[in-house]
Amino acid sequence: IDVHANNGEDNSYFTPSDEVGLSTIQFGTGGVDDAEDAHVIIHEYAHFISHRAAPNTNEGNERLALDEALGDYLASAYSKNISTYSYYNIFSWDGHNEFWDGRITNSTKTYDDLNSSFYDNAEIWSSMLMDLNEDIGREILDEILLESLFGYAPNMKFSDAAQLMLKVDSFLFNSLNRPALCNRFLQRKIYNCPSSIPTSLQSLDLIDQSKFLNGSAARLLNRSEEVLNIHLIDAQGKQINSFTSTSTEIRITSNNIASGAYILVVEHTETQKKSYFKLIRQ
């Protein structure tokens, strides 16, 4: 990090490197020193987070806009967590003054307003994220958003990013936040979700996760009356347990497994659909 960089220019940059430790953030000092504004620091560090999750994928207008929006959203959410006063004015110290206008995360723009400027387009996605921040909370949204970064690709569209968030929500939260996500995607004309979620997600419930956490058993409630192939997989992708069941209540035990995160994969043999649940062993 260089806090007096760019020959005094009124701009800051993240410069990626494939080698760990060699990426740089350079803060300009024109106008207001950029490194004095927490929004600038968070925004530029967000570029680093995105790069580490999906290296060398920041190409294409909408993909570039997604990266700008990520930084703006994280900065805005940080401010909102402290105070609701003007949290939507991004770069509120460095910008929104005589030097430059800054950006906002309370825009009403939709996908129809897309233009050739990825900075302008970023306000569509970042403002939608701030709406979701209000709907489902910062902690849950950030977990969905940051996990989805690992699926980012060059030249992807806003609709691709929306579908990644839905997939992550199904994986981490069993699609609990799908209605809120779909509502905001539709409002911004980014993505029109299918009318219903897969049958596999509607017919299963996982309960008593806290008992699994503490060495006992979670319970999988099966309302589908289908034959289920059940696989418990650890964080390294190793299959810990596998069995078939037609029971309406299936115990997933943790008394003989190590501490860590696990994925429960439930496959419906008739429909070939799969459901994914996250479990933690303390």
C-alpha cells in the first residue's frame, strides 16, 4: 500500500498480481487525500477480495461494474452499520464536494439504464445490494455475496451474478432468502426468477443442526416419499458417509466425525435433483 501515490493524482488504484503479496493499492492525494476516506480504503480492498476469489476475470462492462459495485456496497454497508446518516453517499469525504461528485448506493436506476460507463452501471447493482441489506441484513447478505464471487467469470452479466447469489443461498441457507433476492432482482429488471424452486428443496427440511454441532444428530425430514441417496462430505471433498433411505425422518449423526464444516448432499433418485445443506461439527 502506498498512501502518497500516483504523483498526487486525485484517484486511487488496485493493481493485481498473480503472486501472493505483490498486489498493490495506491492512494492519490489530489483534492482530499484518498487514504483519509474509509470508503476509498474499503472500496480498493474490495477489488483485492474479488481478485483473490476470481483471479483475472475483471473484463467486460458489466463484470467491471460488478467489481465497482462490490466496493461501493461494502463501503456503504460499513457506514450504515455505524450510522444511517448519508450512508448512501459513497466517498463522502473524498467526494461529494468541489473535487468530484462521488457515487451513491440509493439510486433508482434499473438494468434498462445500462450504458457504456461501468461506473454508472455499478450504481444499479450496489443500490440493489443496499436494498437487500435492508431486507435480509448485512451479515447474511455479505455471506451470500462474498461466496458468490468465487463463481465470477470474464464478461459475465448482472443476471449471471444474480443466479450465482441464488445458488449460494440454496447452498448455505436452503433458499431461505430466495423471495427477497428474487424480488429485488425483478425490481431492478436484472433477472426474473423461475416461478418456483426445485421440488427437492420444497420437500426437505433439515432440523436440529445444533445437535449435530455438539456431537449428536441432525434430522432430515423427507416429505417427498422418494428414495434418497445421502452423502456427507467434508470441506476437502472427502465422502465421510453415504447411504440410501426412504424414511420420513433421517438422522445425520456426528458423534464419530472430526470438527469442521460438512456438506450434506441429498439426491432424489427419481427426479435426479439434488439438495445441499451445510452442517458444522464443533
